[in-house]
Amino acid sequence: MKTPALRLLTLLPAAMLACAAYAQDAKPAAPAPTPAPASQVTSPPFAAVVNDTVISSSEFDTAANEAARKKFYHGTPPEGAIDQLVRDVANTMIERVLLVDETKRQGLKPDAKAVDAKIADYERRYGSSPRWQQERESILPKLRERLEQDDMLAALETKVRMVPTPAEDKVRAYYKANSEKFTEPEKMRVSVIVLKVDPSSPTSAWQAAATEAGALRMQLVEGGADFGELARKHSADDSAAKGGDLGYLHRGMLPEGIQEKIDDMKPGGLSEPTRILQGYALFRYEAHQAAKHHDFATVRARAMDLLIRDQSEEAWTKFVARLRKNARIELNTQRYAALGRPNQPAK
């Protein structure tokens, strides 16, 4: 068994990490793993063995840590999320190994000009860095190898996803089976007047805004004032120049709490003064547009595009699954227990 000197980090390849290091004058990235005899393949810590390729623990840990940092930077991960992330990273790295091997089996070649252009871009971006100048010769081979792999992987995916144009009856069947994709949801046309209050303002400021909103409402209800004119004169919302008109909105586009108020109103209705984050507001429900299902002739081109997209995705998913099924994959579940547990359904 052999272990090619490939960096398989899926989120931030080692060569690119190194380039970033030069830009920030940081320490250079660790070197790529070196081949090991078959008898020693599991001697150093490993995450997985995919056919003849070893994914070492060091490169797997780097990828997993980087993924966790990006996904959970905001706080504590929810229960089970880290285990799922570990499995996702492992699956991505394993599939890259299989796909790179498949590009070689199919005899695909990288676009040398495209790769050279990307290398030249790195030279322009980091050429002035002392670290780049010092270690350029050791970094460029790894970077070129990664870019060549990426180019061949893109070509392979394009090839696999190339599905024939579906017949007319298939497009019609897709249209009938997915009516929700060709139905324009109901819309509500809403106007607003916002009397702005800084969140840190004292209670008296909020009370004053509420009183003013009530007075404006009286002008509208009893005095016959024009909503648009009052909005242009008093509203602090961006819609003021348009007389407070927010246009037609899909359900859910309004903030929670406001949507419920609109639902309780009928077209032409005017809300009571409503406290919102920015201050106090008056909402007027201008008009309602019912959901509209488009006929096949109107959306035929869209139905064709969506069906081709779905068939393309299915072709790619089946292709990758077939590569995995025919591969020899060993997971180090002793070191990474999460790899031995099933994926959790998305919530």
C-alpha cells in the first residue's frame, strides 16, 4: 500500500494555507505527508484509508478544526453537531480521494493554461512577500498539484452531470408532480409610517412616539388625511419617499409579530400604534394578491431547467455513491468514534 504525498484538506488546502501565511508573515504550513511502507500504514495516527491512500490524523484534524472554527465561531455547537461535522469532513475528504483516482482512471488531463494563469495570480498576490520568495520553490509544486487536481475534478463533474434533454412528457410529468414550484405565493401590499426612537432612549421618548403615532392615526381615521403624505412628512423609514409603500411582500418577509397583525387585518385596514425595534409604527394593509398557479405553457422553460438540474444532481450523487461502494474504505473509529455512528437527520 502506498500513501501519495497529497494534501487532502477540503476547506483550506495546505498550499493555500501557506500562501495566506506569506501574506500575513505567519509561520509556514506544515509539509505534506510522506509515503510510508505498507506495513507501517496504520503505525502513525490515521483517520481513514481509502483504497491505497491514507488520510492522516494530522491533515484530518486540521480540516475538521478549520471547519468547526468557521461553522461554530458564534458560540457553543448544538448537541451532536460536532460529531456530524466530523463525519461530513471525513466524507468530503474520502470522496475527493476517490474522485481524484477516477480522473486518473479516465485519463483526464488538467488545462495547463488555466493552471498557469492561477499560478501567475498567486505570484502577483504574494510575490513581494519575503516568505514567498524564500520558500516559493517548495510551495509551488504542492500548489500546482492541487490546482491540477481541482481542474480535473471540475471536468469530471461537468462530464458526469451532462444529462440528455428530457422528453416533453417527462417535463409535463415533472410540472404536475411539483406544482408548488410553479405557484406564485400569496402577497400582501403594505405601507408603513415609522416614528423613530433610539433603543437607549428613556421611557418618556417612547411614550411621546406612541402619542404621536396615535395622533397620526386619528388624522387618518377621522380627519381623512392621506397616508402617503403623512409618511413622506413624518416617517423615518426608507419607504417614506414612496409614501410609505413597502410593495408586495411574501408571507414571512415582515418581522415576527408584525405579520400576525397584518393577518388580523383586511385590505384597507390600519393598525394601532405598534412598537417595533426602531420606534413606533402604523401599518396599512393596502391590498392582497392570492396565490397563482402558472399554466404549463408559461413555465415550460423553467420546468425543463429544474428537471435537468434535478437529473444532473441525481446523476452526480449516484456516481459518487458507486465510487464509494466499489472502494475499500477503513475508518479509524477507535480514534474518531463519530465516524462509527450514523448520520443524524437534518432538523
